[in-house]
Amino acid sequence: MSVRISQIAWFGLVASGMAGAVDAQVARQPDPNTPRMMVLTFRTNTPGNSGVQAADALRSRLGSDIPYKQLWQIPNTEINAVLEASGYRKDEPLSSNDARELGRQLRADEFVQGNVRKDGESWKIEATLHLVRDPSLAQPLSVATSAKPGDAAKALAAELVEARKQLGPEKNCVNAARDKNWDKAMASAREGIALFPKAVIARTCLLNAMFETKATDDAQLAMAEEILAIDSRSRRALSIAGDIYRRRNLATPTDTANANKMIQAYTGLIAADPTNTRLVEDVTKAIAGAGNPGVALPIIRKAVEENPGDAALMRTQFLVELAARETKAAITTGAALVALDTAMADSSYFFRMAAAYQADSQPAKAAEEIARGVAKFPDNASLLVFAAQAQRTAGQTQQAIETLKKALALNPNVEKGQLQLAQLYNDLKQPDSAYAALVAADKGVDSTLVGDVALSFGNSMQRELKPESPELDYATVVNFLTFADANATSAERRQQAKFLIGAVSVKRGQALLKAGGETRNCALVKKASEQFAIAQLNVPAGGRFAPQAAGQLMQALAQLTPAAAQTEKAVCK
């Protein structure tokens, strides 16, 4: 019952005030240079249309407190006409970006947005003044609380009048900054702060001037923190503070305080601007690379809690949880995200969810997620590569090969496509096909990886060589190791490949020498000598990383080489 009475009180205030203030304003025309303001529908979780009534009450009060020649209140009828023509409900709260577009159409300079809620027997109104030219330039106002909604609107209007005193000096600051007159810009900004001590918009202009004139990090950080003490969502202050803490963290990586403050600032930044996809991606990468990414979680989770139904914010929470390796939480958030907004289930979503399931030791779930992604995006070659990986894990090797062939048909240069195909052929003991896939990979985006993969294959194969292994098997192993030597990106990997070539040559030479001596086959004995010569050149490469094994092989060669020479004299007459 109290809610209904209070809503009637809102209506009474609007009915009496609007007739005298706003309707009279409509009959007048402002000077073209008069600032123009929109008061938009407030958000509310209270039943009824208290959001509309709160905005009307504030608009009415401002119309009474500020002469129309000083501030033109854009009539509600004009606002509603544009909203309805654009497909919006007239009682629908707008995002900051939508509000900016509406403001541009109505030639507004400023707009006010906020929330209204019933708290026991009191009404609470929270509002923020934004500039249309850049909605991120915002001045939060004190929460107005009163048992009577009209009194709450009156208190809010009174502070708004004071807050607007910074706007003239701030405009002068911006104009001076545009002319590179930094002294005048800073003086104008400080004038605005003096007129309204809690000024955020004027302080932001001062901070920008300090940034452009390369003030010290300490000075910029002090100003940024002044702003954040008033408005914890100030994008410019969060950005500058985050960058400064990041530089400090890079300079002294062991100082975890700087890393944590960097994460807090950057997380606040993406919470304030979650629709900026590039920013969100860059910041989550920075968070993931920091020492304690979990610091970000309370900030983003609080933002999501305070903005229910905001899919962009929830997506940011999903990314931050992944960066913090909170995989179980990320899986839950990801599922809730696409339930809230199916458009969020893009191809990257399926990659991330599958990776989260893999990290959570749920490979079957990862495979299911990728299968859903492939069903939705059947022509996405990268998803098909991921699907093939899941099939290989499940033991479906031939099916994985077919999936990869489809991916490569869609995009011959798809990342990891040829490499995975090489791995599958290697699993099937088809070295010729594996080698061909590596050669193909060497021509694409994976060229920096093929050497290491070839080294891995060659190392595994050489362990399986026996004295009685066919000559072709030895040649195949050497082909992979030679490919690795030519393509590995690190010197150590190339040295490993050379050493293994030497080890295989010793083993191959021993087998040839034994067979040549027993059958008195001169050609085999000469081939043995050739293998020992190759080994002499390559085995020393293992001296740094495998000194014991290299030493043993060199000792063996010291005996095998003269033995081969003696056998050749005896056999090759």
C-alpha cells in the first residue's frame, strides 16, 4: 500500500510541476546557444512506472530551479516522439550509447540518467550527469533519499545545479587544450573544480592536460585517484591508472602490489565499458599475464550483480574468469551468458568453453561443446581443427583425419591443421603421409612449429629402431631429423636434431658393418664407414645437453671406425 501511495505522490508532483514549468517552457523558444538537457527515464526494480515518474519529477524541478534561458529542458514529448519513431518504448531506460544517439538527434548537450528504488519507507534516487559529446564524461551525484519522492527530486536537482557549475570552465579547458594552450586549459579545469569541489568532468580535462604535457606518473596517478575516489567508474582515470601501474609492474615484476592495482584498474575499466570488444580482449590478456588475476574477480562480479541482464558485462565476467583460471565458474557463467543472449554464442565462445572443459578434466564435455560449435558454424575451419583434436583424444583417428581434410579444404592455411594431420598420420604409422603434411605446414602459418614436431616424430621413431630394421626405416628417421635440423627455430633444437642424426648413424653403421662382414658384402661395409663419418660430424652436437650419451657414442666410434676400415680391407679386394 505504501508503494502505491508513494507512486501517487510522484504523480501529484509531476502534475502540478509540469504544468507550470515544462509546459510553459514548450511555449517558449530558447536562445540557440542555450545548453540543452535531456532527463531520461530512470531504471527501477519497483513495480509500476516509478522510473518514468522519477525522471518527470526531476525534469519538473529543474525547470523550476533553472531559468530556461540558462538551461533548456528538452520536453518529454519531443524525447518520446524520437524514441517511438526509433522503435523504443517511451518508458524504456537507455544505454549510454543509445542516450548519446538520442541526444544528437535532439541537439542535447547533456543528459541525466539514474535509478530509483523504494527502500523501506524511503525513496532513493541515484543519478549521473553525462555530456552528449562523450557519455563517459560523467558526474555522479549524491544519492537523494527522502520519505517524500518530491523532496528526493528536490535534493537531487539542487546538487545538479551545483554540479553544472563546472561545465563552463570545463568547456574552456577543452577549447584551450584543442589549441594546445595547456596552461589555460589547466587553469580553466581548476576553476571548475573550485566551483564544484566534487567535479569529475573538470578533473578529467585536467588529467588529460597532464597526460598530454607528460606530467610525472606520480602527478597523473594522484589526479586519477582523486577522480576515482568520486567516480570509481571513470574510464579515463582507470585507463591512466592502469597503464601507470602496468609500467611499474614491468619495471619491478616482484612488486605484487603494482600488479594487483593494475588488475583492479583494468577490471574496473572493462566493467565500465564492456561493449568495447577490443578493450575487453586486450585487458583480459593483461590480466591473464599478471601474477594474481583473481584480484579482478570481485570487481567484475559486483558489476554484473549490479547490472542484471547486461550480457556484455556477463561476457566480460566469463573472460576474466577464464583468465583467472576459474574454470568451473567460467563454465557456469558461459552457460548463463548464452541463455541470456544467444548472440553471444559466436565461434570464439565455443573455443573458450571447450578449453574450459578441457582444463576442468571434462574432455567429453569439451567435445560436445565443439560439436555444437561445428553444428552452428559448419564452415569454420578452426572449429573443425578443434573437433578433430577431440576426435583424436577419443581414439577416433580416421574420423579426425576426415574432419581435418574438410577443414583444410575450407582453409588450406588454417592454424594447426596440417600439424594435426601430421600427428594423426604419425599415430597410424604412416610416416610418408606425416612427412608430406609437415612439408605443407612449413609453407603456412605453422612454419615456426614444424621443426619441433619433426624432431618429436624423429626422436620417437629412432627409439624403435632395431639392428634388423629395414634400411628404409633408418632413412625415414633421418629424413625427419634432417627436416628438424633445417626448420627448428631454436639453436638447441637444431643441436638435438644433429645429435640424434649422429646416434642413428652409429646404430645404422653398426648394423651395416655386421651384415657386411658376415656376408662379405663390400658395398655394405663401405656404407657402414659412411655412417660412422656422418656420426663423427653430428654426435658432438650433444655435448652440451647430453654430454654422457655423446661421450659414450664418441668412444664407440673410436672403436667402430677403425674396425670398419679393417673390415673394408679384408672384404673389398
